[in-house]
Amino acid sequence: MQDTRTRLKNRLSWLVPWLGASLLGMVWTANQTIDRQRALFETDARIVHRLLSQQVVQHDAILATLALLQPGHTGAQTGEEATPEQRLTALYPHILNVQRRDRDGMWSDVAVQQAESVSKQQKRAALANVDVQKGRFQLVLAAQPMAYALTIDVRGMVPWADWPMQTDSSPVRVVLAHDGQSFILQKGESDTSSTAGLLDWRFVFSKHLAAASQPFDVIATQTFKWQQLPWVMMLLWPLLVAAVLYVVSFLMRQRDARRRAEELLRLGQVARLNTLGELAAGMAHELNQPLTAMLANTQAAQRMLADTPPELDNAQHAMTQAVAQARRASEVVGRLRRAVEQPESGQGTQALDLGEVLRRAVYLLEPDAKRLGIVISLQSAEPVWVLADSVALDQIVHNLLMNAFQALERSHTQTKRLQISTLQNGQFGELRVADNGVGIPDEVLPRLFEPFFSTREGGLGLGLSLCETLAQGMGGAIRAENQTTGGAVFTLRLPLSNLQTQAV
């Protein structure tokens, strides 16, 4: 169950960044597309406004020209020369009609007469008979002695040759509006907001034309629907993010595997050195007794031979040499033992958190635990600070975990569990490693920490002996016992550091 929760937690830890990065990428792609569409829309709308503004400004210029060329300014004219304005319809097809009020004359149309009055007051042309829905309006200019009125076709005045959009296929709707009336220049899509969905985007452009005499508004609208988003490109983001996260995960696994290998190599080197020291110490202990006996027997023989007749001088000399060599061998073995003895208690110790040491060791052995199907439960709620040598403590914890792994590997239990915990017991911190394997036989338990004693085929029997030696060198102890529920439990006990006692 713990292993399943760990795997689920690991997957969720990657799922959240995958979802976040995918959504961010999709939103970024959508925003880029919408911004491009909005920029294109605004560019086209500004071109339309400029083209129509040029046209209405041209209307003012035409009327101003007519005012300058009227007979009151150029002298008496007759016939066609007296009505040059009638030629405008040929030059400008969108000007449907040109009317003139002669000196002291009156307009037949009341609306035109009112527009002339407005023109006099404002000193510029004024609108009359505006029918935007039909696409017609008149532009009146009051001048002396004559006044002029142009009837203009709205659609005809649009310079379609320079129009920036395809009028029959563009989704942009363009209208010319005045006093609540609007004339459709380009149908596009409907501009009613009711047709836009909740996820659609609506672009709007509205601006007055450049001529004050013709106060029309150019209004352009476009609805960009969510179906128009680049969904293929957007849906590629989750795949791209998944590929990137897979590569990152692969590189992280490689890095973790390399770190585990380097740390295990370091622990292995330390283990070999410590094992060699334990082996040398054991050999020194084992060889010292026969050498001492050899020395005692040789000395006895020397004394007995010294009492014999003088012809035994050669034997006496040989035995003297044997005594010298035996002493020399004893001294060599003694020097070897002193060279590999453990450091004094407290040398190189520091405050260490047992829980952190455990987590580091479990991290290193995680691949082995998965391979063997071992479920590890780590209980270390509060820090337990002990005074210990970092390398020695790592070596002890590593050996205890490896022993538990080997015991569980030989076990036929369906669910292999390893419970590791830390706690404070008086002035000592304790680390417990408990498995649900077969346990330790009663006849083996008293000899478990003896050097060169091993229940595993091919084992040297120095691992637990080394752990005990290292623990005692740090002022601690280690013990092993069987659990009533089955399996074995090893308890490492180390003195608390000042950090822990101060916290208490």
C-alpha cells in the first residue's frame, strides 16, 4: 500500500506540471492567434476609415471648387459655360446629381433650404436628406451669389479597387452610421452580440470620418469564434510538454542512479576498509595467542637446553634465534592491530538527525527494494539528533538495511515489509529496523555479533561485528531480537547531541 501510494504520488507530481505547462502553452497559442487576428482586423479597419475619409474630404473640395468657379466670381457666362457643375456626374459617378440655387433664388426642398442656413452659420457644407439605409445623402454649401447641393451615392463613393478585404468572403462587417441609421458597406458576419458565444471574441472599430461636414461613423466588427482557434497546434502542446517532461524525468533518473551508484561505491569502499580493519584485528587476536605460546615454549626449551652439556651450544643458538623471530612476529602483529584499531570514542563526531540519515539510506537502496518487492515504512515524525560519526553511522544503517533485505529475500512472506523508525529514549536516540521475515534462530541470536560468524553461505561474518564496533566507538550500542509477531528487529542506540537536549 505504501509503495502504491508512493508511485501514485510520484505520478501526480509529474501530472500537475504537465497540466500546468500544457494549459499555459495552449493559452499562449490561442492568445497569439487572437492578437494576430485583432491586429489584422484593426489594420483593415483603419485602411477603410482612411479611404472613406479621403472620399468625404473630396466632396468638400468639390463644393469649394464650385463656389470659386461660379459666375459671380468669373464674370458673366452663358450656356454650358454657365453650368460647369453638371459635368461632375461624368467625372465622379457616385455624385448622382448637382443642384444650384441662383442669386436670390429658393430651394424647392425645405430640407435643402435648412441645410443651406446651417452651412451659412457653420461656414462649411452641411448634410440634407440623409437616408443612410438607401445609401443617399445630400451635401449643401452656402455661397454667394449661388449655393450648391450634391446628391451622393454611398456605395458608389467607396473606392472598391483599393478596398483591403474581399467583400464577399471577409468575416469583417463594415457599416456607415449616422443618427441611428446604418448603411452596410460589407456584409461580413452579423454584428449582433447575441450571435457570439460565451467563448467567442468580438473585435470592434468605430471612428468618425475626417470631414466635419459629413459626420458619419465607420463601424467595423468581427466575431472570432473559438472553433477558429488553431486546435491542432494547441493540442500538440500536451504532447510536446509530455515529451519534454519525459526527457527531464529520464535525465533525473539517470542523475539519481549515478548519485546512488557513487554513494554506494563510497559506502562500499568504506565497508571494505572497515572490514579489512576488522579482519586484521581478528587475525591479530587469533595469531597473538599461538605466538605467545610459541614464545613461552621456546623460552622453556632455551632454559632446558642451557642446562645440558656444552656440545649443545648450537641448539641453544638456534633456539635463541627462534625466540627473536617469535618476538619479532608478535611485534609485527601488534603494530598491525594498532594500525587498524577504531578511533577513540567521540573522535570526528557531530550532531546528526537520525531521520535524515535513514531517508538518505532508503533513497540509495530504493531500486533494490523495488526489485525485491519490499514495502518500506519510514516513521520519523520529529528530528532525533544524536552525536555520531557521519561515515560510521551511514555504514551501520546501510549494513542493517542490507541484512534486512537479505532476510526478506529468503522469506516466503507474500507481502515483505520493512518498518524503520526513530525515537528518543532517555539520553539516547534509537533507530529501529524491523522486518517481517523468518526471524533469528534462538541458537544464532547469542553469537550474532561475533567476528567471522555468519549464517549466510559465503559470508565473512564481519558485517554485524563491524556495526557493533562502530556503534561502541561512538558511545552507543546495538542489539538484535525477535518480534512476537514474527521477524527480527535491530536497535541502534546512540547518545543524544546537545541540539536534542536543548530542544527538550
